[in-house]
Amino acid sequence: MGTHLLLDFFGTIVEYSPSRTDQGYHGSYALLCGRGCRLTYPEFLAAWSAVAAEFDRRSDVDEREFSMTELGAEFLRRALGGTPDPADVETFVTTYLGEWSSGIRYLAGMPDLLAGLAAEHRLAVVTNTHRADLVPGHLTAMGVAHHVDAVITSVEVGWRKPHPAIYAAALDALGVPASGAVFVGDTYVADYAGPEAVGIRSYLIDPARRHPVPDGRRLDSLADLPGLLGGG
């Protein structure tokens, strides 16, 4: 078995919209209204964005990850004017994530590409996410979960990329040193500079040539990786 591959998920294995409000969230809004909230739909989206931005700003400072449960609970507390029932939080979060996931697009040819990589290498997915079961669920829906030996999520580790702890967790899950792994992703700091800083050789999906990486480490897509793994 060859090099161990650590793969980002969002923007690498799937295309997605990072926006928290671009998709339709009428089911989530209906749940909120059913609990007595009087926000209009645009006000609901604005309030949700504002609370999420607060959580993001805190994480940007120290790279600690927050969960969708924490975010949902705080949003419902403000929107409803009291401490929400945990069951209501779970229902809201599950509904919201189902609607958000409508912006995820599975790429043609990706299952075959991952199957080919898994035939030569052990694979792990290393992803920033606020919900532990979100990415495993999509891997299962894509029919590729059996190719992946481990899924490392920031919400389970407690730290988001580029914190060293999440890369260490991935290496521990595969039982390899940094020198025995390669990282691939589409975000410069999280997926290239971060893993490089802990000794993991990295490749960046950067078709627009926006970031300062050597040409031999730059990919147009994940499909370029098999041809470059033998190089530096």
C-alpha cells in the first residue's frame, strides 16, 4: 500500500456553496414560526447569519470548533426569547442541514477516482464541519464511504484546520507519521500551509493560480493527483 492520503471534503471531493443563506430554508423557517417566532423570512436569514458570524469570529481567533447544536441553541434562544428544548434544537439543526446540503454537488467521476486512489493508498477525509455525521452521510450517499479508512472532523477533534491537532488526529487514525502522508485540499491555509507546517507534504487545488505554491504541488482538480504523487 502506497502513501496515505488525507483529503479535504468541501471543495475537493464535492462542490458546494459555503453560504449559510443562499439555499432555501423554508422548512427551517416554518419550524421556527411553529414555535412562535414572529420574524419575517428575510429577518430570519439575517438573524441566523448574524449569530453564525459571531461564532465564526470566535473560532477565527483560536481555531476552536463549534457544533451546529451550540449554534442552533443560541440562535433559537435569541429568536424565541428563552432556553430552547434540546429536541427542538435537534429538529431545527437537522432540517437546516438538510436544506443547506442542497447546495452540495457530487462530481461526475469522483467515485471511480476515489476507488482508484484507494486501490493504491489508504484514504482519510479531514474536514472542517460543525456536525459529525454530515460528511460521513454524504460519503455514504456518494457510494464511496467504503474507500475511506477514517473521517476526521473538526467538531469531534475540537479544533479546525489549520490547528495542528486536527492533522495529528488524522495521522493517529491511520497510524502513520507526517512523513508518510500527503494532504490534498482547496484552501491555502487549511489544506496547504497548515499541513506543510507539521511536516505533511501537501497539494493545493488552485486552478486560478492564486496562491504561492510550487507548480508541482498545484492541481486543477483532485483528478490530477495520481499523476503527481510520484513527484515532489
